[in-house]
Amino acid sequence: MNSPVTEAWSWLGQELDRWSEADRIIDFWWRDDDATDNTVQLEKLLKLSKDHNAPLALAVIPSRLKPALVNSLQGRSLVSVLQHGFAHQNHAAAGQRKLELGGTQTRAKTLAELRQGHQILSRDFAASFNPVLVPPWNRINVEILSSLSDIGFSGISTMKVRRDACPAPGLLQVNTHLDPVNWRHGGGFIGVYPAIAILIQHLQAKRNGYRDSEEPTGILTHHLAHNDAVWRFVKDLLQFLGQHPAVRWQSCVTIWP
């Protein structure tokens, strides 16, 4: 008898097969958050990207950026840099969920910091920097969102299905949809079965017209927070997806040209 884990991978394969049978392609993209420095975990992440020829969007925290990270990404054609807020600091008001881009900090101060972060990443990463904002904790105040294109951003990325492809003038939103880290219980892995179930449910909804079929399906990782089980799953998922003809990996350059 097959184990639940084996069955889960089989079910994912069957869902991908249905896309092939309908002569349809699934666009995937991969985002990793909280990068600041060159670490053992980062090197492991970059190796996975290279080994599986999977483009990687690395969300970097500008105010915490270390020169070693800049050096480690030189010549990495598969890696694009996105902007992960400014300092990843919580400015939420009492009773709010964690929030950097809004909360108790003024709009003017927040926009000034984002502009400064944009300048830092543009300077240090040059063409590898894609002006896409990844809000810490995937949250942003609507007044900040509406001003992003004014300070040089062309895109935004949060978590779960987008409500609108263009939430503000000049801004394209493309989100992530699967995060395998079990944040609600202090970290670790949510498990193969739950992770694949989330992915299958998302793909089924897209295939049947209940989700935005134009939005690439996003895989979200946090290299500094992975245990062995998460690393194993990410490796297995990249390998599994990369072998199926219905899957096409997209880079930031193709998503936000």
C-alpha cells in the first residue's frame, strides 16, 4: 500500500497531467525572503536554483544588506533581487498584526525609507535588481501601495491569490501561494501531504477558472528558517516540477519586464 506521502506526489502528478491533456502550461515562480548576508543557508539555496535551473527571486532587506551578499550574487544569472521592505521592523499599532509599511509610522517616513532602500539595491545589484516590493509579513497599508509607482516600483508581491493584477497605477502584483514553513507552530515543516494539498487545490482552482489563470503560481521559501525537512521538500518539489512538460518556470525579468 502506498504511503500518504507517495500518494500526495502521485496526486500532484495527476493534476499536472490534466494541464498537459488540456494543452495548457502552468507558469511557476520562486521567491525567497529575508536575505541580508551570504550564509551557509543561502549557498544551499543558490545551489538548488542552479541544480534545477529554477529562477530565484531573492527578497533582500536593504538596511541590513551586507557586502558579502552582493559579492555572492555576482554572475548569478538565475537570481533576481527584489526589495523586502526597508528594515523589516514592526510598526503595527496596538491590536494590529505585524506591519512595517504602515501602522504607527507616517506615510512620508515610510515612503522615504522605501526610496532609500530602492537606491541601495539599485546601486549594489545594478541590473540584477528588479523594482518589485515584497512587504514584510506580506502586508502593506493601502496609502503606501498607491504611491509605490511614484518612487520607482513597478511591481509588488505578497502571499495568496491576488485580488487585482494592478492594485495601483503602474503596479503589477504577482503573489506566492505555497509556503512550506509551519509559522503558526513556531517553524518547521507543515508536512508533505499538507503542502502538496495546498498546491493541488490552487492548481485545480486555476484550471477550473476559479482563480486568476494569468497569475504565475508562486513558491515561497525562507532559507534562514528551513529545517532539514523543509530543505528536502523544496528539493523534491523543484525536481518533480522540473520534470513535467506542463510546468514552465518564470523569472522576474519575464514577469515584470
